[in-house]
Amino acid sequence: MKVTESDALKHRQLQYEGYLQRVSAEQREYAEVCGSPKMTETDSTNTNKQTEGLLERILSRDNLNRAYKQVKRNRGAGGIDGMQVEELLHFLKEHKNELVQSIRDGKYRPKPVRRVEIPKENGKTRKLGIPTVVDRLIQQAICQILSPIFEKQFSDNSFGFRPKRRAHDALKRCQTNITEGYKYVVDMDLEKYFDTVNQSKLIQILSETIKDGRVISLIHKFLRAGVMIGGIFEDSPKGVPQGGPLSPLLGNIMLNECDHELERRGHRFVRYADDLLIFCKSRKAASRTLKHILPYIEGKLFLRVNREKTQTAYVTKVKYLGYSFYIYKGEGRLRIHPKSVRKFKDKIREITGRSNGMGIEARKIRLNQVVRGWMHYFKLADAKTLIQSLDEWIRARIRMATWKRWKKIGTRFENLKRLGIKEEQAWMWANTRKGYWRTAHSPILSRALSNKRFKGAGYLSLMECYAAK
């Protein structure tokens, strides 16, 4: 009997539905014991108390079509069922009606997310949870309806993962606060924020705005879907898995409570996702603010504050969104933080190294992407001298990579002559015993592989991007 592609996809879906039913039966007692009595799904999502038809708007044809286009645009890896974004359209053509009906009936069960760990600068890892493409579609459809509703509630001091707001806006607000005399900050670090969100508190907050219990129930199912790690299922009684379209919105909804509390107390602050700075006029005021806000964050929102990293400091001593601050003639100004420079140089080393397997053209394309993107992000900084030195360093890295690629004495000799170096000097440098990095800085190679030649070959310079800001 021939098995069609659609049959195979459906079989994969059914396999995991059966798997989750078994897991659900095994863990029902655990969920009932560990769940908050005030915030169980039954209590907070009674479908008899629906007052708004949000679910119908989420499942409307136009909204699902928009969600599909966005998921396709975002691309990304598949989840635990192996389905890729390219397969989603075929699946929807075959099973869209069944999928929509199962959500309407409250029978849909999201699949566990696939655990992926991304290395961080400090050597630790950031845990991501990759939902299946079908779950990503549903999450995206939910976000498209809920975002405009919650946007009206969000603070003007919040900038992360919001339409028409970005990191540059947050940094400019910081500059304004500094210029107006708020030169001390509470630099708040929420420990593993997305991994420690109290789901019961989040459901309570959602329920205050969303009166369609079916939508609350669906979101709760996504929160409790669990994680697959190396083929082993783990429950998810807390946290909001990073990696799906829903997590940034839910993160903002939770921290919006903190925003409003800070506003009620009359504080100046800037928040980008879970990166929070509270601005004060003195060190004493900053210490007092930290002391008084900690009980609210930990006692009311049930979030964990990293006491080691949370600090009160003069504003020039903190790193925020990759930048650092300084004050010139009373005005708040921006610099590129040294850690951001180190991270950038590590990336350039990786691209210009010999072990990455890149050809000349691929290396140039990738290098230009990194240079353009990095400079676009850090264009607010006063960094002309730094950028000029980085440009020189990048050119030296390209010269070194080129010198390594030439390898043999004969190849080096011919290439140096072709690039305008006199025969005697070309032969001398082709036979040099100096190291690659020293040779890259030599006057001969700088003349043969000049900045003008790099520009003509299509290499971007940081200074050109910076000047065009």
C-alpha cells in the first residue's frame, strides 16, 4: 500500500497526540498537586463565562492567512514532529478544518517544545523552546489579535518586542533621563526571567483583560505543553518557553505590572524586554528605590532578582543594550561598550579564519553583512576613533586571510607583482619568514592590498556605514 506525503504528515501528528495523551494520564496527579488552587485551568477558564468572541477572531480565515505568511517569512527550524515550514502549507490544505475545529472544541493539545541551548557571552547557555510549525502558526494567530489589545495598556517606558519601537528608542530615552539630571541607576537583573515566570500569576493577569475563557485555556495549554530534551519529556510547571511568537508578548504582559507599579511610585525608568534601568538623582535615592521595589517584584510578581548582578551605580558604570553612557557638558551621550567590541572582533575572526570553509566571495558577503548590521545597530554611539581603528584591524584580517590563501612562494611572488610591487621586493616578501599577522601589517602588503582596492572589490568599511548614519 502506497503512503502519500499527506498520510505521513498526518501519521506524525497522530503519533504525538497519542504520546501526549499517555503523558497527560501519567502526570495528571502531579499537575493537580503542584498547580495553584486559585489558578487552575478549570477555575480561570470556565467557558460558560465567555463574554467576548476572541477565539473566533483568532481562527478567522484572514487572521490565519496572515499568521501563515508571517511564520513562512520567519522560517526557522522544525519542532519535535520534524515538520518544516515548507511542509506547513500542504498540511493546512489537508487538515486546516480539523485543526480549527479541534481548537474550537477545546481538544487541541500543543506539542512539547524542542529544547535548544544557545551559548551566552558568560559561558552559560540560553534555553530556547522551539514549537512545531503548526503550534507556531496558532501562537502567531493569537499574537496578532491580542497584541493590539495589550498595546493600549503597555507603558510608554517599555520598548522591547513592540511595534514601531526598538532598542534605539530605549537608548534615546535613557539619554534624555541622564541629560535631565537622573545620573544614578538601579540596574535590575531578573534571573532567568523567561524560565521562571509564575504561570498562575500570568494567567491571572491575562484573565483581567481576556474574557474569552477559551483563549485563556489555549494559552495555558501552550504554557504547560512541556519540553522534549533528548527524546525525554519534561513538564513545564513554570516559565514561558523562548522561541515561539507568543513568548515576547507574554513576557511584556507580565512585566507591564512592574512598569505600572514603577509609574505609580513616580519613578523614571526604561525597560527593553527584561532589561530594566530605573533612573534616580542620587546614589541614596537609587539604593532606596532598589530596597523598596524588590519586595514587589519578588513578593507580588513571584520573579527572581539576581542579587549579584543587580546594582545601583553611576550611569557611566553600566552596560545597557550593548552600549555604555557618558556625560559631556551635562548631556547624556552613548559609547560602544568594550564587551560589544570584543564580541564583534570574535565574529570577524571567525569569518576571516581559514577553518570556516568559506570561499572568497562567501567570506566577503558574510563580512559585509556583519559590518553593515553591527554599524547600523551602534550608529548612535560617539565612536569615530574606535571605528577607524576597527576598520584598520578588519583590513589587516583580510590581508592575513589572503596571504594565507596564497600559500606557496611562487603564488605570492606572482600575485605581489601583479598588484604593482617591484620584482625584487615581491621576491623578498614572497620568501619572508615573518608570521602571518606581522606580514599583514607590512607596508608591502598594505600597498598591494590597499584600502582603495578593497573598496573596489566591494568590501564595506565601518567608517562608510557610520558616516552614512
